[in-house]
Amino acid sequence: MTTDAGPAIVPDFDDQQNSGRKLAIICSKGNLDMAYPGLVLANAALGEGVETHLFFTFWGFDMITKSRMGQLKFTMLGNTATHLPQGLGGLPGMTTMATHQMRKQIAGIGIPEVPEFLDQIVASGGHLWACRMSADMMRLGLDDLYDGVEDIISAADFIEKTDGAQLLFI
Amino acid sequence: MPVTTIDGHRIHVDEEGFLTSYDEWSPELAERLAAQIGVTLTDAHWKALTFLRQDYARQGETATLRRVSTQGGIPVKELFTLFPKKPAKKMAYIAGLPKPHGCV
């Protein structure tokens, strides 16, 4: 089982290999369950030393809008993965109940709420960008947005900034 | 499980080189492990490493970055400065623990 050791085995953290790797994530949904995949992946990429940019557009804008970011909701409507009868989701109070339940489950496994998650992503060096068109549609300015958002930019600007990046649309 | 020799200590490691035996680690060895990956340990590094070791003993798994920041009281930003690029993996390696498996 134990062979005599040759040269020391040292993990290859490969700092150089990742220099140049970039990830671009477009967050276009504002449902609680659709907010997390982008945040978790961004956080994972940053932890691996990958330059990461997030672009918040359309309903994804809720994730970075100060007045809404803490109140994202989860609805069972149109989501068969809840494995409950679809009619239930339409009953009064069901969205509130489902949202409450999901928040509890997320907190239970030590995952932060959206605003705190963004804090962690920014602290890890992640870049947050707000979509110009969405800001105009919703009549929101930089002051209305989460402080870690670097700027409100056009889609073309985002494509320019993420030249050569791997891209995820959520 | 491979055995490697670092600074005269024979230690068990996994294929990547992470220590697999909690008790084969020592503070002196940590200095050597850190040097292998280009990190020079300061008091600030030790605060993180000590938390990781103690937390592992309690939880049975390596703390994620988030846990080191919320439970260990070291801001995420500082961890990226102390252990550049891949703080969670680098901390775990120097602390003689497995790679963290948590997603966040």
C-alpha cells in the first residue's frame, strides 16, 4: 500500500492556467429559484480564480434592485418540478407559503439570501453590471441599485467586456 | 493512498497531494506546505488555518470560504488576499485537510 515516495506530491493549483479564463453570466429571471443558479455558479467560478461578470437584465433586474432584492418570490405555478397538483399553486397564499418554505430550506443549508450572496460575490472580485434597457424600462438609476453594481451598461458594452468569455444565460 | 515526503515527514496524501490523515499535520509542516505553493504564513494566515483545523475537528468536513468568513470572522476579501486565486483549496491544503465540498 505504501510505496516509497519519489518527489513531493503537491497539488497543482495551476494559477497560470486560469489566467485568461472568463465567465459571463446573464441573469434574466427574478424568481427566487432562478436567482440562485447564477449566484452559486458565479461564486464557484470566483473561488477557482476565474474572472466572472454578471449581467442583470429583464426580470433579473429584481436581483439588484434595492427595493426588491430581499423579496424575491418562488411560485409553484407552471413549475411541475414541485410534484404537486398545478391547481394548488393558484390558491390564495400559495406563493407566499412556497416562498417561505424555499427560504427556510436555503437558509437551512447555509446559503445566504440574495443581497448577502451578492456581497460575497463582490468581495470575491466578481463584477456586477446592470442592463441599460431594463433600467430605462423600469425608470431606475444607479442609486436604486445594489451598491456593488459597477455600472449600468448596454448589451453591446457587456459583450465587449466579456470578450472571449464562456457564457451562461439563465 | 500515496505517501510523500515533505521536509523529512512522511505523509499520506490523495492523488492531488492533499493530506489525508488529520494527525500527520503540524504547524511546522504547514510552513513547508505553504512554501510549496508560494504562500508565506503570517498571523493573519494562521487565524484562518487555526479556524479550519478546529472547525474540521468539530464538523468532520472542511469549511467553505463562506463558513470561514461567517463563523471564523475573516472577511472573504481578506481570504482572497491571503491565499490568492483559490483561497478555499489553498487554505485546506496548508491546513492538512481535504478539499472543501460545499457549494457555497
